[in-house]
Amino acid sequence: MDYFGDAIFADNGETHLYIGGPYTDDGTIQTGSAGGSIDFVSPAPPGGRGGIIGRQGEDCGGKAGSPSRRWCGRGSSGDMSAEHVTGSETGAIHGDITSHDETWTFDLTPWNSAYNVPARLSDLAGQYTEEVAPFAHGGMVLTIDEDGRASFEAWPYFCFGNGTFTPLGNGDSNVYAVAMSISYCDYPYSQYNREYRGLATLSPSDYWGYDTNLRVWLASFSPDWSAVTMWGRRIPGS
């Protein structure tokens, strides 16, 4: 089966790949992951190997054939590499999963217009309605101020989040470094109560769009592996 993959590559070598539901070739960022999802993070942590982190909670691999079913509640080491097709803007991600004898390959299509702009906190500031985070079923709004301070409350699971967004490196590219603390999540999402780090970017919701959405990839490696991928629509006027 073909799955949707949403990836970001940073100048510091950090790479995140979110693998969602079955792939639909319509040029959009897909938010549906009814069969669960997994996140591939490399390197993890700095100086270590990459890893696969399965989605946790009540929707973790609930359906037969789910891409996250065999990683529910745990992680697995792995290696990830990117390949560029000579003379083309396209490429591929290759992922080899340690001890599972599996290889995942995803075709890459860059969204150049979304990333060839500087990272500015004034552009990032606003409110975003979350659509992908596993604990956001009952509604969740992520708020970011012009200093990069972020917070959210997710109901009915009582998840609270606080963190910071800062332009990555010299800020020449539309990529932000993120530090996030998630706490007070009720069961079945209590295992998300951790300290996270990761990357974020602003982009439209499809290849041709001009709307503004916030995409965030977060990972935690201690004491147990956990990952949260977020995708929020900017609330008009914010």
C-alpha cells in the first residue's frame, strides 16, 4: 500500500518524516490518518541513530494493516537517507527499520515557494486550529505570540502545551526550531506528557494554495520515545 509522507529537512541535519494514512495524489497535505501514523526522526537523539516512533493512544494501529500497528507504544531504531534525482527537483526518502526487515521508500516533491522565504516570528504569530495532533479530537487552538511563545489547551483530554518557536540557524529559510512541554493529558493520551523538541514551518495546504498553515514535527526520546505531529490552519484575522 502507498502511504502519505510529509517531511522536513533542516540545515543542521535533522529530518522528520510523518507517515499518515493511505496516499491520495491530489497535491494536498493530507490530515487523515484513520489507520494510525508513525514518525521517522533522524538523527535521534543528536549523535545517535534515527528512529521510528509509533502513534500512541486509542487510535494507535487500531485497524488491521495500519502502518503504526507494530510500533504502538514503542519505538524502533532505523536509518533514513534522501536521494536526489539528477536533473530534477524530485527525489526519494529511503528508510530501513532495524530488526524488522522492512524498507520504506517515499517519493519527494519539494514545495520550493513555501520555504524560500526567511523565518520571521512576526509571520508565525497567530492562532491555529489543530487538525492532526492525536489528542485534538475535541478542539484545540495553538497560540503563538510575536516573541515565539506558544501555548495550547486540548479538550476533552485536558492536554496543555507550552513552548517556544525560534528561527532555525540564521533564519534564511522558513524553518523554526521548537521546544514544547506537554502535560496533564488524560488517558488514553497520558503517554504524551513529555518534553519535546523538533521543527516547524509555515506553508499552504496544497501545492497551489496561498493560505497559511503551521506544520510542526515533535519528538521525545527520554525516558520513552514519543512523537507528535501537528498541522494547524491559521484562524482568519489572527
